[in-house]
Amino acid sequence: MKPVTLVYIAVETKYPMDYINSVQELTEKRVLEIMTGYGNDPQQLIAILLDIQAASNRNYVDQRWAELASSVLNIPLSKIYDVLTFYTMFSTKARGEFVIEICESTPCYFTKAEELTRWFEAAAGIKTGETTDDGKISLSRISCIGACNIGPAVKIGEHIFGNLSEEKVKTLVRCCREGKAEELESLCQN
């Protein structure tokens, strides 16, 4: 095993604890079940962290679950945080139920990604990097989602949306606010 430098990253949330506790809390038992489902295999770290993040109901990996994974999988905590902070699909801060990732690759930039960002910020009432007060929507930027042919494009969950107009953006935000996952899926292009 290669030597690593231990890095401590503090996890902050802008939500009061009573809001976080109103969402079904992820338990140590459930996190252990996730890891056991992968045979506690350190080679499955990314899959394990993705499942922990999905089970959190806030689209993030809490520090206590990173520490537990480090202990159970016998992986240095710094390596866990290397993964959590390197890949844009992970977050160490609580995010919304729907994470809208706006592609900022060069092709999307030239097809008006900045305008798209303004539309999403206006429709959601937040800036990129923020989460709505109701915890429904987070806006973030992502380097590339591989949808250059329909740019500017966004990713919401596992779904890609492109060739967006201001009206389509408003519809996507409305679907997220209202929790209409089925309607959202019907609009996607993948």
C-alpha cells in the first residue's frame, strides 16, 4: 500500500438539525449492510460510497459514514476523502433531493451554458452551489456529461437533458419542486 497524507475535511451544512432529522436518517446498521452487500471489499469503494450517498436522502456522504467505511474497509480516511472530493458525483455536504448539474464543458460553453445557468438560477431561486430552502433542488456545475451533441446540457440524477429553452428549464424545475420524477423522466433524452 502506498503511503498517504492524512487530510481532515470538515463537513458543514446550512440546514438546521431538525430539518435534517425530518428526513429519514441513515443508520449505522444500513451503512454496514451496504458495505456487507459488497463483501466489505475495498475494491468496491466507489460503488459503496455511491450507495451510501443515495441512501442518505440528501445526496451526500456524511463524515461519520466516511469514517465508518474507512474502519470497516481498512482504507485510510484520507483515501476515502480523495475519492469523495475528486469525483464530482460525490458530495460531503448535504444537497437537495434533485441535484441539477449544469455542464460547463467547452462545447456547452459555446452553446450558451452561461445563459442556461441564469435560467436555472432564476427558476429555482438560488445560485449555483446552493440548495433551495425546502431541500428539493441543488444547482452545481460539472465539467462534462458527454452530451455535447445536445448542449448546453444538464444532468438530473441519472438523466440527461439538452437542447433546453427557458420554458423547458422552468418545466424541469417545476417537476423537481413538485417531486414529479415520472414527468421528469419523460422529458429526458437518455
